[in-house]
Amino acid sequence: MSSASYPLLQTINDPADLRQLPRAQLGALADELRAYVLESVSKTGGHLSSNLGTVELTVALHYVFNTPQDRLVWDVGHQTYPHKILTGRRERMATLRQLGGISGFPQRSESPYDAFGTAHSSTSISAALGMALAARQKGEDRHAIAVIGDGAMTAGMAFEALNHGGVEDCKLLVILNDNDMSISPPVGALNRYLAQLMSGRFYAAAKQVGKTVLKGAPPLFELAKRFEEHAKGMVVPATLFEKFGFNYIGPIDGHDLDSLVPTLENIKQLQGPQFLHVVTKKGQGYKLAEADPVAYHGPGKFDPAVGLQKPATPPKQTFTQVFGHWLCDMADHDPRLVGITPAMREGSGMVEFHQRFPGRYYDVGIAEQHAVTLAAGMACEGLKPVVAIYSTFLQRGYDQLIHDVALQNLPVVFALDRAGLVGADGATHAGNYDIPYLRCIPNLAVACPADERECRQLLSTAFEQNHPVAVRYPRGAGVGVAPEASLAGLPYGKGEVRREGKGIAILAFGTLLYPALTAAEKLGATVVNMRWAKPLDVELLLQVAATHEALVTVEEGAVMGGAGSAVLEALQAAGALKPVLQLGLPDVFIEHGDPARLLALQGLDAAGIQAAIEQRYPALTAQGKPALKVVA
């Protein structure tokens, strides 16, 4: 960091340093912090728009509250880069989201200032309430603050926490970071005055005295209460959160430190649960991100002076794009198709579908449970729902998946994006567990396409079924096998032999088919593209087991309970005893890093697969022997 470029910021090594600054210098510090966030993310990639929007709020929170003694919980966590910079990780921003570097989300193991690990949305209020109640129970005088975005407030879990928090007498502050609206200057000035007034102790005391006195005269009390709600309602949307039992304050401009700091200082003196509504702008201070916050939500490396540029050569088609094109084509073909997403339109590749079929597109917000049961209800009425959802987020709708979809055997297609390792987003977003948690559910099938063409084909196969089917595919591009325009599917529950060898047979599930083929070239092994983790192609499995001395299963998913376990179960049930080596992801949470590098570290690249097989079966490996037959 250049001290000339960041003279104030380079003096802040933790929030204690920040709290020594005169309030008059906070604006200059915020400007430097915003510039440093932009510079850092442009070099490493990462979340940008949301972090540019929380600069002043972060400064104000650490300035007013005694962190980490006061607990600060950031919902989702992709708005915490300013927080990381101010809490001792400024010089490590160059390692952001890289192997061995700092996480893009809060992590308790990374810093005492990260009070709670967050990456899935809408958990902050529950966690902060738990911390506030723990402080009360232990007799500790500290605050718990949850910062939650307006999108995260669409989830039921947030309202469950509000429903509980409003009846507890504890030092809980919920801050709604609302970045979907803007405040015009006149209204902002008025709201600043009203927010400071309503957060002051005089107002709170007068309000409490008024309640005590007027409760003796119920008609007057009710009249006063209605007048207060009406007066507030003219200038702020207060009544909803006050009905939950919170004292509502705001909305205030989340970029105005002269409003934020005194308001937070007043709130700090109040008793009971408080709710502060701040309005921020995604991409604040960087015009390109302000104009297109979606494009700058999670950019890769770029030149801030130029902005995001289209690559000189078109990149390979991603699995997400394959799904998006298939969805539109199938919707043209079958009017029963409807598409559902829990607030992941762009990430799941549904932008074109939304534009072309707006009446058949349903974005339910960050509400995975609702998304799954909504699909079940639609399927009951003869529609064919396709739920586009990340593997890691389907975990949040697991009860509904079992009880509402599978138990009733309803024809819902789950398009599981981000299956397997996801790279920079790390363990919180990795789709490592879907095969184990899906294949144990009756009526539900699980398809594992090996490449882009098979992805389209298996989506069509899934759509043809009269029961629930999940199709899992990874983030990014595959090997580049171009999909065909046809909507024809592949045989349900059937695999194929892709390379005939002898001695050892490698059973590949999903995109690891291709490194398995490379390894098999060196080993003289057979390779089977299994395609389905459930139903398993038992007929093909037993044929291969009968003609080979040992088997190897390969999957980009958890080994425990995964597709390899399904193979062992099938062999055991058939009384076919064969040595089986299971290769997959181990029983640990795998952190962020380059996906190819992470796979190699887990031994799931071609060299790792070959080495593992040679170590387990040294007598069977035929180094350098050509294939007996290669099947196209």
C-alpha cells in the first residue's frame, strides 16, 4: 500500500485506531477505503458493487461500537471487504479468494472481528440474537449487530428471527441495508433529523412515559398510538417492524456519516431490540458499477479506468449457458414448462428465459424452501416445473424436497448448478454433497452429465420423466463438446463404455470422465461413463465387474455416501465381491482457490487418478499399454 495514496487508511490497523480519529476525518477515510476496495478487487476479482455500497456504514459501525467486544454479523458476507480492510487484513487483500489467502466471506477462524461465518443469506439476525441472548445470560454488557440486505429480508428465516427477537429484552440491533431505493436530498435531510430524534433517549423516554400514563385511559392510549403510527408512516415505513416488537429508526442515508454516526451513538444508549433502516447504493463512488451493479457484482480482474471488457476471443460455452438455452428451447416445445429460481436469475442462466417467457418465469426471492414447494404445487396441477438452483442452496429446501416433492412423486426437474468445487467462493458455496443427500431419497433420480452435450441431453431426459429428477453440473465450462440443437434425450438410467481396456475399470460420474480417460490411456484401463448416480446402471456395472479384476469410482463430490458408495451397495446386493477404490472429495471442508488446482490437490486430475490407481493396484496397472478398443 502506498502511504501517499492512502495516508489515513495506512494508519488503521484495527478498529481501535479508527476510533482515535476525529469524526471530521471519517469522510476522508471512507474515500480512501472505497478507492482501496476498488483497487484490490480489480487485481484479484471478487465482489465489488455490494462492497462499494457499505463503506460508510462499515466505518460508522466500527467507529461507534466496541468491536470485537460488540459482535458484528454481516449477512451473506459479500459486503465485508471494507470490514476486512479495517480489521487488520488490509495487506492481505492481494490474496483475496486465492488458495491460502483470505476468504471472500467472514470466517471465525480468520479474525476475531468475524463474529459469525456467513455466506448463505438471511442467517444474520438469528445468529446475532443468539449472541445477544448469550450476553444477557452470562451477564456481559455488549451489543450484537446484524447487517442484512433487503434481498436477504425476503427469506422466511429472517422473519422467524425478527418474530423471536422482538419479544426479547436484549441488546440487539438489526440494520437493514436497503440498496434498492435512493433518497432525494430534501427527504434525506428530513430523515436524518427524524432518525436522530427518534433514536434519542429523550424520545424513547417520553414514548415510554406516555405509554405508562395513557394506559390508564385506554381510549387516549389507543388514540396516541394511532397518531404516532400515522405520523411515522407519513415519512418512514415503520409499522411493519414495530409490530414485531422492534423500535424502528430510519430510513437514513447510508452514505452520510453525519447521519450514521450520531444515529448509531443514540441507538447504542437505548434498551431492547432496535431496527435501523439505512439506504445505500450498490457500486457507490464508481460510476461504472453504479450504472450496472449486476455486471460488477462479482467481476474478475479488470482495469478500473476502463471497466469490464468483452474478451477478444469468445469463451467456451458454460454449463449454465447450456442450461439457459435448453430451458428456452424446451419452453418453446412444451407449454407446460415453467421456470423457478430463488433470486438467482443471472447466476442460473435464466435471463433469456425471463425475457422470452415472462409469464412462465418465477423468481421467488431468497426463499429456497418456498421455491421447492411452489414447484410441487404447480406439478400437482399438470405443469412441468424446472427449479434452477445451486447445489449448495438446494440444501436449504431439503425438507420440502423430501416431503413435498419426492414423497408425492411429482415431476419436478432440479437443475443443480455449481455441483462440485466452485473455486473462489470456497466451502460455503461448494456443491459437494448433493449426490449423498439426493440419492437416499425415494422416487428421486440423479443425473451426472460428463460434458456440455450430455448436459443438454440429460436435461431433456429428466424433463421426460414423471417423477423428480436432479441434473447436476459444475460451474464454468467443460471440455468443449458442443451441444446439438435437438431436444432428444439419452436412455434413462443407462451408462456407456467409453474405453475398453483390461484389468481395471474406472467408473466415472460426471465431468471427471475426461481426466479418467487420460489416466486410463497410461494404465490400459477400461472407462465407463456412468451418467446416473441414481438409478445406477446395475446391469452394466455387473458386466464390467465380471470382466475386470478391480474397479475404481471417480466423482467430484463427497466420497462418503456418494456414487462410489452406490456402486459398493449394488455389488454387495448382487453378491459380486470386487476390490473397489473410491476417488472423490474427502470428509473435510475444502476452502477457496483455483478449481483446477483444488481438484489436483484432492488427486482428482488425470495425474492424481493415475497415481492413486497405481498405488492401490500395482500388480494390475499396465504402464503404457494401448487400449484394446476406444469407443467414440
